[in-house]
Amino acid sequence: MTDSTTVERTSTDPSAVEVAQTSVLRLHPLTVTPQAGGFVVGRAATGCFVVLPEVGVAALEELRAGLTVAQVTHAVTPQSAAESVDVLAFARSLVRLGFVETVDDAASPGLPTRSSGVAVTVRPRLPWLFTRPSALAAAGCAVGALVLMASVPSVRPHALDVFFLPNPAASLAVLTLVTYLLAAAHELAHVLAAAALGVPARLRITRRLYFLTFETNLTGLWALPPRKRIGPLLAGLGFDSVVLFGVLALRAADLGPDRFLAALALVELSAIVTQFFVFLRTDVYSVMTALLGCTNLSETTRLLLRGSVRRLSPEQRAKLSASRPRDLAVARWYRIVHLAGMALALWFFLAYFVPSTWHLLEWMAHALTVSGPATMSFYEALFLGVVLLSPRLLTLGVAIRDAANRRAART
């Protein structure tokens, strides 16, 4: 779940819908959730949510009651105010957000939320998995995994555990496929936990910097109070904790294929640790922002950092000025975490990511050249090479897709 909402263009221009002072707006069903001095208002059907002050919510209620824009302006403007609240501009923004069904009985298309990714039908399945006892069991598995690693040295994951097959390349290729499966199960846990609360989800492949990411878009969670969002946000980590504890317990009991289980433990431990890289907007980042009452911490942090090294554009200054006080207060210390994380990511990119990618390309070219297309070794090397490079190739494809989307949005 990200802390921003993207909007796509549609073939029908919502600016063609005329809103005047005498207009009456009929609104779609909207949720209003108090959060840290403001209100998160949104339309769950499209996943579009915004933060409004108290006066905005008051205007929204008056519009729902069937008053004209002019009548709402009079109703929400304090008698001592030097100028009236600009309800007309507010009403037009509601149209652009897709919150308005009709304006004076004329249909309003609005701008629906971008529907990238694969939609998942909201149908509660296995709801007992997402109850308080299950959450406590998952937390117990996390604690149990720590206890096992601390008390049984032989089960602690080791960097060389990835080479569990005689062929190192085959070991890494198998683990790449296993990682895909575990990542899919991690995201499925998010989906099922959200479905248990009636929240829709979308699955997609994206990236965080140069890291390939399987993402569950849970924007609909904004319709819930902050603490109710925690369960679906932590569901993936709960799944990882259960798997890690199970694998370590099997190793401690000397059951199953130990070398493969050791590799699996390393994969799961790595998956859990990387969730704490909050600068990549991971699950832990989402939990942190929910508990701190933030709504757009990532963008506010980037604007603060950008403003400290160069002049902001007028649009960027306006965005920073419009940031909520809570986001600004947290961003003042979080930007240090963000900056340190980005420095770490840059170091890892130069020290490991680029050299390892180049090594894989060299290995693949050598293996294909030596074997020749008439041998099975050639096709084995080709298959292993494609699997090993697939995370990099997919990340590159996602980067190209995102760049194309940004160009299309500017036109």
C-alpha cells in the first residue's frame, strides 16, 4: 500500500460538467474517517482518497443533504469570516475526483482511480486466519524463530546456504523461482486479510528503486480507522514468520531435506529483514505511517530533502505548503532515515548489484559459447541464465513502463 493515489485520464473530460452556484450535486457513497486532526474522505469503489479539514467535511455533508453550492457556502462560512469559503472550487474538485454522481441531474464521469494491476474479487475466504488468535500465533512464530536462531546455532541461516545443489547456478535459479512463489503467497496473505474486512485489492508487479516488487494495492484501507489497517498490512509478514519458524523447527528436529530447508530459511529471513527497509515504502513503512497518523509522508519527505539542496519549483512549494502538519513533523526526522537508506541502496547497487549482474551476463555468454546450440548444456545454460536474470529484466521492464506512463500523463 502506498501513501499516494494516482488518477488516470478518461475519454470523457470532467471539466465539461458545469458546476455553478445554483448547482445541486448528488454524491457517490463516500467514507469519512478521522485521522490526526483531519478526515480521510474517499470512494471505496475507485480507491480514491483525499484528506479534508473539518470545514470540508461539513461542506460535504451539506451537499449530501441536497443544498445548492451557494446555500452550502452560506452554511459553512462563519459569520465573522472576512471572506466566504470557496465551496464552488471545492465542488468542482469533487467532480474531478469522481466523488460526484450527477450535477443538476446530469451524469458526472469524474476521474476514476487508475486500475493498474490485477483486480481481486472481495470475497472473504478462510476468515479465521485473520482473527486475533491467528495474529497472536503468527507473532508467537516470529518470537519462536528468534529463539531457535539464538539457542540452536546449527539452524541459523548462512550466506552459503543458497548453494544447496551441486550446480551453483541451478541452486540460484531454483531459489529465484521459490522466491517468486513465496512472494506471491506473501501478497495473497495481504489480499485475504483485506477481504476479511471487505476491502478490495489489486495485485501488480512494480519496483522500489532497482528492486523488483510484488505489490498489493490496498488503498481501500484508508476507509478504515488507522489501527484497523494494521492487520492486513502485517499479514504478509505474519505468513513469512510462520514459514520461517516451520522451516527452522524442521531443521532443529532433523526432519526433511536439510540443505534445501537451510536455503529456504535464508530466503525467508531476507524477506523479513528487507521489510524493515522503510525508505522503500515496505509493509513496515505502511504500518509506521498508519500508527503515526501520516497520509503522505513519502512525498513530504522528498520535498523537504529537495528543498534543502535546491530551490523548489512553484508547484513543489505549493505542495509542501499544503502538507499536513503531522506529515511535516514526522518528515523532519524521517528524512534522515530516508537519506541514510538511499545512501545504503546506492552503495549496494554499486558494490553488489552491478557486479553480480555483470558476472551473470559473463557466465551466461561463456556457457552458451562453450556449449553450442547443438548440445543440451546450451539450453540448460540458457534456461538458468534467463531465470537468474529475470528479476533484473522484469525490473527494467517495469521502469520502461513507468516512464511511458509518466510521458502519457504529461500529454
